[in-house]
Amino acid sequence: METTQPTATERELVAAGQRLTVRVPGTSANLGPGYDSLGLALSIYDTLTVETLSTGELEFELSGEGADTLPRDGSHLVVRAIELALERLGFRHNGLKIIADNVNPHGRGLGSSASAVVAAVTAANALVPAESRQGRDWVLQLTSELEGHPDNVAPAIFGGLALSWQDREQYSSTRADVAPSVIPVVAVPDYELSTETARGLLPASVGHHAAAMNSGRAALLIHALTTQPEYLLPGTEDYLHQSYRAAAMRPSAELIAALRAAGHAAVVSGAGPTVMVLANGEAEAARVTAQIEAFTTENTPGVGWRVMTLAVDVEGATVELHRR
């Protein structure tokens, strides 16, 4: 027997006067050969504060990345995701005040849209009564549906190294702990590349040999990240996507080639154009930073780079409730 979803007027209102803050890490997906399946949580954080109102109005304050370009109305991704999550939970709101502080660069391959939907869905889930709340696996399902794949949302939710897969409409993920010596270093250029554009450059199919080579490297990468970081360089060799996307981010591709030639595990972060190096220890991280700065100064005139030495986030999305 089919069940029907309650209409908007039939859904229960969430209580007004609640206020909470969600902190979500940035993420790097693919990590070389782990296309659409591997993701790493990074210590760069967006925060979203949501307060429920009784006025029927939407108040939206936005600072940081995207403050000059993103909308502050119901069309914003955060608002749409909150309202969809509440609907799935059987609730609605009667006004919201949203304060978003974006630190994660947009359009650079560090999971900014995944951070937004994870923050929004996590917030909505925390606003409903305790008996109606769902677990993190429910958040994974809805955010993966919104993003189209789980590789960024999973580490944003769970932290650490996320290994994700899909069976028809079911998304799943498991978390692995990263070896303490692994230090992500990212070089963020001042130009953007949309995920849609990057995906459009990929061929419809690849040969059996490339697929076999890639699966071996992906397996090695998981071992390198969790147990033996000395294998990070061969473990990050990719045969599925990076070479096809190189023409759309030539400065990034040239930087990756130079870093790998010097023995560093450099990859495209997500769909790019950010470059990420998985360094094995502080000494290598320092050498990587120096080489990035030297190479980009000499070889990428006209492109500005922001270099950040980060850590692997181990908490994932967190919620702080503000008591009145």
C-alpha cells in the first residue's frame, strides 16, 4: 500500500527560538585514482548558524567566500537543502535566520558545495524533536542525492578518509583513520573550474588496461594513507580523469607534474583546479611549500596562489546548540 507525503500545511512546524551552529570541514575528493569514491576531510571550516523564527521571514547574513556573488534568499543552496531536509523529516519552518561564514574557496575543488549541503541537512536534522531525528547515514543519503555522489559529502559528515560506494539509489560509506604523518598541503589558484565543466572533459569509457591499472593504484593508496605513507607517490597515480582535465587547468597540471617529478604525491583536488600534495611528515610538507612557491613564481605568471598546510579533520560535521 502506497503512503503519501504530508502536504506543506500538514507538516509540523519546528519550534521557534532554536539556535544552533554547524561546523563542516572542507574536503578533497578522488585523491588521484579514487575517482568518485575516495575523499579526505581537511581542516578548513565553514560555519552555519541557524535560528528558527516565528515571523515567516528569511534573514540571511553571508560573509567570507562568495559573499559578493551568492544569493541571500530562498534560492541559496543552504536554504533549499534545509527546506528539503525538513520536508523529508515531516516538518516545515515559519521563518529562519541564517548566518553563513564561508572560509572554503568556491569552485576550486575543495568541496564547498558539499560543505554547504552537509551543514544545511545536519542543521535541519538537529532542529526537529529528538524522536524525529535521523542518524548520520540518513544525512549521507540526502546529501549524496543532492550532490549526485558521496565522495565529498561523506568525509564532510564523518571526517577522516571516506571510502564510499553506491548500489542503485543507496549510498554507503565507511571511514578509515589516516596515518598521523600524512600532512595535506594545498595550493589554491585564483581561477575557478566548475565541476560540470571538468566532468564534461571525461571520455564516456576507458580501456580495460587503464581500469586495471587504476584499481591497483587505488588499493595501494588506501594502504599508503592508513599504514605506509612511503607508498603515497605510486598510490596517487591516476589513469581515469586527471590527464583529460589538464587542458582546462594548465597551470595546475604543470605544477602537479613538477611536484611529482620531485617525488611528491601531488594530485588534483576533486575536479580542480586546486593542487593537493599528501606529504609524509613535516619536513616534506615544508619542502613542498617551498617548491610550490618557487615553481609558481617562475612558471605561472598572472596566476595567484594561496598555499596552505592543513591537517586531516577527524570529527566531520559538528553541531553546537545555543541555549537560551
